[in-house]
Amino acid sequence: MKLYQSPSPNARRVHIFMAEKGIDCERINIDIRSGENISAPYLAKNPGGGVPMLELDDGTCIGESVAICRYLEGIHPEPNLLGSTALSSAQIEMWQRRAEQKFFFEVAGAFRNITGFFKDRETCVKEWGQVCAKKATASLAMFEKQLASHSYLAGDTFSIADITLVAALDFAKQIKVVEIPKLDHIERWYGEVNERPSMSAT
Amino acid sequence: MKLYQSPSPNARRVHIFMAEKGIDCERINIDIRSGENISAPYLAKNPGGGVPMLELDDGTCIGESVAICRYLEGIHPEPNLLGSTALSSAQIEMWQRRAEQKFFFEVAGAFRNITGFFKDRETCVKEWGQVCAKKATASLAMFEKQLASHSYLAGDTFSIADITLVAALDFAKQIKVVEIPKLDHIERWYGEVNERPSMSAT
């Protein structure tokens, strides 16, 4: 099994997930800056063009970070990070999607459209980036409220939803185009989550 | 169990999923046009503000269409629509996410930003809507290629990935802001999928 990777919040999601599971494998670095991920050989393996991608020993390729995590959960169920009952699976899926769609994707939209990081391969609309940045900041109130009454985003146990939010938050702090207000419950959760050894996984 | 719903491609995804499973439940109509989904009582149940939402008999609420589907799959595993092995679950997740992120969300972005449908509650950037429309159209080549060698989007069996793509395609045809070229394999798949009784579920 090989993980094709490049430094990004998506790679970090998979790295944290693997570290939580105690899984490791061969790594192959992909240079997204030069467009290696949109080259014909890479797209033949992963038509979505995303990084990371997991290649199994028989050559089967799994793209999309959360799909990679779902495969890893299947082959290595413990510790459980995607839910073990109908309800916990649904609640984790719900918060994972909120963390992605209401925050992570907005942060990414702000980054790409404001900085023009991928302007060699996509049309950037700065005004839209600013809309994304405001939406990302506004969404934090929802997570703050949830974390006021729950240890972790999807309830009492650490899950992929926490991984997505922490990776996106650290990315937002790094790129400095999204305002991150100080919010007490997010700060409490962030401190606790950052004590996990998996947080420094690369 | 009650499903809060309003006419939308997301509601259709859940309706098709339920019909495939042979599940039905009480329905409560939500008027998104007047903003009922962003009213305080609704947000108390579903802070993401999305519709549909599933309320269980004990009052637990599940928002986000795919999270609802995951709950329904858990309580009613057959016919399987989310995968039954580590690999099939990952491949379905991968294609489901491609159908969502590379097509459905781009169609939605085109619709919202070009038509200003939700301009009473969000900032619309027409130029961004046009970027989304082009990206949605361009993504169809990836699905066309996959469907050239597979019966369904994620392989040999019908799954949630097909549900997402068909709901998004029909929505795109309805709103008329995204160009949908005639593509042979997508057309073959679309015709076959549309023979399923679940497609007319409401």
C-alpha cells in the first residue's frame, strides 16, 4: 500500500487518521505546485486529480481523503473514527460534513480565490474568496455551540469530524486570509485535541 | 421518525434512497423560500440549516442528506447502497464525493450565484456562478469515462453515488444555467437508472 501525498490539509487529515490507527505505509511525494497531480499518469490513477491518493498492492487506487479514511477504517476498525452504530455513524457523518462544507471548503475557497495559488489552472474570483472567508468565520459559531456541550464535535468520542476541523483550522491560521475569532469552547477542544500524538503525524 | 423536507435535489437524494430501501415515514414540509429552514426553531434542531432533516422518535435530529442516508443504511442494510466491504465502501465514498464536489456542488454554486435565488440571505457573485457552471460541465467527462467501462458510477452495483449524480443532473437540466453535453455513456447509464421505480419517489 502506497500513499501519494503532498503537504496540504487533506494530506494532514489522512496522516492523523493513519496515526490514530497506528497504520503506516510507503509514501510517494507529489508536487502539486508543478501540476504533477493533473498530469496524465496521475489522472489515469486518480481522475479526480486530488492528493492524497492510496494505491493498494493490486494497483487499485482510492482518491478523495475521506474515501481513503473509510478504506482504512474497514481494514483496521479500531480505534473507531467513523462510527460503530447507525446513529453514531450518522452523527459523525453529519458533523464531518458540516466541518468540511461550512468551514474547510470555505477556507479553501478563500485561499484559492484570494491568493490565486492555482491561478495557472483555475479561474480565481477574488470577490468570491472574500465571501468564502466571511462564511468560514461565521460558521465557527456553530462549532462553538456544539463544543459547549460536547467533548468532541460529534459527541463524546474523537472522530474524523474533529480531524477535519482541526486540519482546516490550522490551515486557516497558516494562510491568514480567514479571521479566526477567539472562542472559548473551540479553544478548550483545540487544546485537548492537540495533546494527541497523532496531531504531529506527517 | 419524521423527514423534514422541501423540493430540492438533496430531498430527492433522500427520497430515492428511502424508496430503494422500501422505507417510508411521516413527512413535514419546510418552506425554504420564506426561510423556515433558517428560523430559530429549525436551527435548534438542525444548526446546519439544511433540508432535509430526519427526526427520530426520541427527538434526535440528523441533518445533512448523506448522514440521513447513512443512518437509514444502518437500520436497514439491504439493499446495500453505501458499500459492504472496506474496498466497496471506499469506492462508493470516492465516487459519491466526486459526484458531489465536482458536479452537484458546482451546479448548486452556478444556480445560487447566477440566479440569486437566495440573495435575501447570501452574497451572490455572478462571475463565480459562471466559473461553477463551466466546472460542472467539464467534470462530466470524468463520469463519462468511468461509465464507459462500469455499469454504475462506483462499479457493478447501483449506489448512493448514482443517486447523487442523477439528482444533480436532473437539477442541472431543470435550472438551465449549466450546459449538459450529450455524452453516450452517461446517456446509457441515465436511461438504465431511470427505469428504477425509486426515481419518481417524492
